[in-house]
Amino acid sequence: MTNTLWKTNWAETKLHFEQWWRREGLVLGSWGTGLKSPRPPHVAVTPPPAPTTPEQRHTDPQFVAQHIRYDMAQKIWPADILPLCWPDIGTVSLAPYLGATQEFAETNIWYHECITDPDTHPPLRFDAAHPACQLLETIVRETVAQSQGNYLVGMPAIIPNLDVLSELRGAAQLMTDLVDRAEWVHEKLQEIEAAYMLAFDRMYDLIKLDDGSMAFGYFMLWGAGKTGLLQCDVAAMISPRMFKRFVVPYLRQSCQFLQHSMFHVDGHQCLGHVDHLLDIEDLNAIEWTPDPQVPPGGDPYWYEMYRKILNANKAVWIANIDVNDVIPLLDAIGGKGVYLNVITADGVPLQEADVERMIKMVEPYR
């Protein structure tokens, strides 16, 4: 994948990401695939015909790739916003590779479990010929081809661990398995870990840039070498002791597999696990997504936690920030190893002028 990116300050953004991963610098980004440009598109792109079904919207390689190109041609990427698309909106993309069935809605993909009898279900094995793997790789391959190197194609949400097993077994049943079938759970988690690495490697070969770097779609990450998001949303339902027993050993393997890794902490119910994450030496960064029941990411309530993460020699990815929260936040925790995901200015969606103003605001903290 050659580099003819439409983003004009790509060299600077790469440097900022490299510094962030080393806990030496700051990334100024925003959620999504870029900001809507008030100027003419980069190239004239005809939008594809609308799909007739939700399934076609997500599984027709030509539609997905053409729709993405049409959308990206109208975007801009000031500051460190990545020119990044992700051609699969599933949040646990490995699950269908291993047998879960998918249900398609306009803006979501749902999974349905496939393990009804643990005693007779065959081992979980990655199979490159599986229809779900073939389909997603075809979609990604077509998206890369139609990008023409003008934007990054992000790794789909290929992640391992309990979230995958939850989709294969069902969340409620998995909770009882953790008690009644602990050894079986460990066996499946190790099988999932092996499948994850094989699936990731194949997708990496499709999306990597000429220099071996890559982008991960969700949470807008870029890094030299294999760069991945790790998560365990199921952790909201288990104790820190169970997290240490069933999640941490496999996270360690994943972090050793990746050159750059970030863990997504989803909701305040998962905050009790942060200390265990800080103990994983090869984990490079931690992201915190506040749920609606708690203050947003830029609120002073979270400053102490951010300092704790940084003091453990890990970078921090801070979600749901308003422009007005940026300087108080940086005054409190500094700018070294901080990824700012700013989404609003005075409560309204971010615009180009807001980003240009922030670029000047944060410069003294770099």
C-alpha cells in the first residue's frame, strides 16, 4: 500500500504517534474518519447505489469500498486526526470466524452464539477458508485497492479474549462457565488466542503500509509494526480476581505478539481492573471510555487516574473531551504520553476552526 495520502501533514502526525507510544509526546485527534470538509472533494467520486438490505450494506465488497471512497474524498484531517477508514463495523470480528452467526442492522452487527454443548463442540481453530474470513478479507482487499493509497484502511476489530468467547457461548452461560468449567474456559481462551494471531497476521499483510506500519480502525491508532486494540467488555461482569485469572494471562500473550498495544476500558464497571492492566509490562497504552453515568473524559474527576496510568509508564487515550477541557487537563497531567480525543467545542460537534485553535493551544505542552 503506497503512500499518496490526502492528509497534508502526515509526517508530523506519524512523529506525534511515535512520541506518544514512547510516552514522550502528545496526539491531538478526534473520533471518526475525519472532519467534513467545506472545500471541494479531493477527487470527484460518484456515490454507489444504495444497498437494498442491511446485509448488503455490510457485506458487498464493492459497495463498502466505493461508499468509503466517496465519504473519504469529502473529509479533511487537521492536527493528528488520522485519514482512516474501517470497512467492518463489527466489534468482535473474530467471532464469526470461529462459528458465531451474524445479524445485520443498518448501523450494527450482532452476533449469536454457537457453542451449546461444551463437551461435544470441536476445538476452536482458525480456518482461512472459512466463509466469514474469506468475506472480510475480500472486503478489506477491495477497500485497500479503491483507497489508491489516499487514506489508511484500518484493521477490523480482530481482538481475542473473553469477549470472543462470550459471543460464541453467550454471556450469561459464560458467567456460569467461569465457575463450573474453569479449565474448559482456559482451553477455549488459548485456542482463541492462537486463532487471533493467525487472523491478525493475515489482515496485517493486507493493510500494512510500505514501511510495515499499520492503522487499527477503532480508536484511531497508528504504529510501526503490528498495532492493536485489546479489550474485555465482559470484564464489567466479573471481579478483579477473575479478571486476573481469566483475562490477564492471555492479554500478556497478545501484548507480546503486538509491537504496539492499547487496552480499551469500557465503562466505570471496569475501572476495578485498571491496576491489573498496569502490571502488564508489555501493554503500551490504556484508553478509558466513560459511560453516561459518570463524568466525561475531560472532567477533573479523572485526573488522578490519568496520572496513575502515566506514572506506570503507559500512555493514556482520553475520550469524549470538549475543547474547553483541554488546557485544564494538560495543566493537571502534562502532555507526555497523552492522546486527546476531542469531539466537541462548547458542546457542539468539532469543526476545522476548532481544531486549528487547539493546535496552537496544545503546542506548549508538546
